[in-house]
Amino acid sequence: MTRKLILNLADILERKYPSGFHVPADIDISTLLEYGDDDWDHTIDIDALLEAEDQVALVWSLADVLIRRPDLTEEQAWKVLTSAREDFLHDRCHLDFIESTADGLYPLPVDAKSRLRRCAEALLRQIDALPPDERDNPAAYGQLAAKLDDLESDISPKGGVQ
């Protein structure tokens, strides 16, 4: 599916310059648009723009929420969307999702040490991405510490002997 953004330049210009604007001659936006030969709607292919920058974007809609929770109002669904966006980005779960998608498409060797090494390397990258002072984001420090504890317990010999 290609996502396209349609911009109505007439609306944009009229909102931005309700009294016109000054260039070497005064131009009244309404008059310009009235006599212009353009329909003033321009379509921008968002996917093509992103692809040129080696990026993708995901779009969630009210319909996505309401399909799963038809009991919610549109206002409640909007709150769910905005909250989910912040949680998704803050918790960095989008990076975990990308990694698991890559692993599904291109499985790594089943070597257990390699998997543990990759996990440890990912945790080190997350440590590097933390703010310099724990007080700036204590939750991020706590979440990462919990992941490190889980990893340590997974690789420690059973029975507590190290």
C-alpha cells in the first residue's frame, strides 16, 4: 500500500497569509488562486520520500484501535494511539521488534554462545544510549538493569556456583 499525502496549497497559503504577502508587488492569495490554472492539490508519495532516505514509517489509525476495542469512543481510541506511540518509542520495543523480524527472515546460527553474545552486545548498545545521569531517566536505567539481571541468571550455572 502506498501512502500519499495530499496537500491543498490554496488552503495552506490562505491560512498562512490571510491578508496576502509582500513581494515587489502585492499579491492577494485569493485572487491568485482564483485566476491560477492549477488545481492547487499536490500529492506527495510519502513512501518514496522515505525510501530515498532509507527509512520506513508505520501508521496506526483509530480504526486499528477500534477493531480491537470496539467499546471505545473515538476520543478514547485517540488517547490509546498517542499513549501507545510514546510507550512504543520510550521503551525501545520497536528495536526489539525489528531484531525479531530480522531473526525471522534471516535466522542466526543456533549456536547458543552466539545468541548470548548478540544479546549482550544489544544490551551494551542500550547502555551506551542511556542518558549520562541516571536522574534524567531512572526508569530506563531500571529496565536495563532488570534485563541484565535476567541475562546474568540465564547464563549463570545452576545452583549459584560461578
